Amino acid sequence: MSRQRVWAPRKHAGQRVPLAWVRLLSVFTTVTREMNASLLAAHGLTLNDYEVLLWLSWAPRGQLSRGELAERVRLTQGGITRLLHGLERAGLVQSAGSDSDRRVVYAQVTDHGHERLEQAARTHLADVRTMFTDRFSADELRTLAGLLEGLPGAQTDAQPPRSADTKHATRPAGRGSKQR
């Protein structure tokens, strides 16, 4: 049995760094860059655009508050505002006011947004298969999921939307649900 190195061959600021960390960063950067390019070329969507449409499609009535959405996709308020502005100009998302609180503004996916998401999902899921899933056995995928489970942000796929208007949301099977 060959022994894998634990530490990266180069030090960072004089400190040893786990090789797994260096590889995780490199893989994340490479895969997200390639997936982003694929979605842009085929559908005119960035990976962030796709993720926003996906979160909105999972929410009841296809809407989340801008704050909730920013939290889900890990963007600042300014970042989510800029992203949503582009999606609104493209007719994929629209603003919707809250019936119970005038201060709350929701982002809501449009019918055109649902259509574009469905088209882009085929491309994205094919990329997930070729760049990730097909490279591991089912046991390796379970092990990797278990290893990543303890890291910050690893549980976001299991969180339903939290706002009062969306507290009973459930996701359709096969769209981000855990399968074991």
C-alpha cells in the first residue's frame, strides 16, 4: 500500500499546510471555473446565476427575500443586488413585495427563469457527472461526503428556507437532496 503525503511540499508563510487543503482549493477553483464557462457558453448564465435560480426554484412560490438569497449563495447584499439586477434585465427574476411587511422585497423566479434553469440544469448536471461523480465509486462518494460534513458550509444542502413565508418549503427529490 502506498503512503500518501500529508503535507504539501511547499510551506505557506513558513508553515506546513495539509496537501488535502491545497488540492481542495485547486480542484474547487478549476471545477467552478470550467462549470462557469460551460454555463456561460451554452446558456448565458454564470454559476452564481444558476445557483440563484436553483434556490428560487426550490422555494415556495419561487421566491426568497434578497437577504436570505444572499446568505444561501454566500454573497454580500451589494453582490446579490448586482446579480439580481442582471437576472431581472434578462427577465429571469422579478422583484415582489411582501404581503405582510412592506420593508421586505423578494426575488421571484419568472416562467422564463424556470425554463432557462431547466435548460441549464442539463448542462450543469452533465458537468457534475463528468468532472466529479464519474471519477468516484459510490463508496468513495459516501466517504468524501462524510469527510466534508464536518467543514463549515457543508450542511447548507439540508437547510430549508427560513423566512416565515417559506418555512414549509421542501425540495423536489433529486435536486440537492441527500441520497445515501
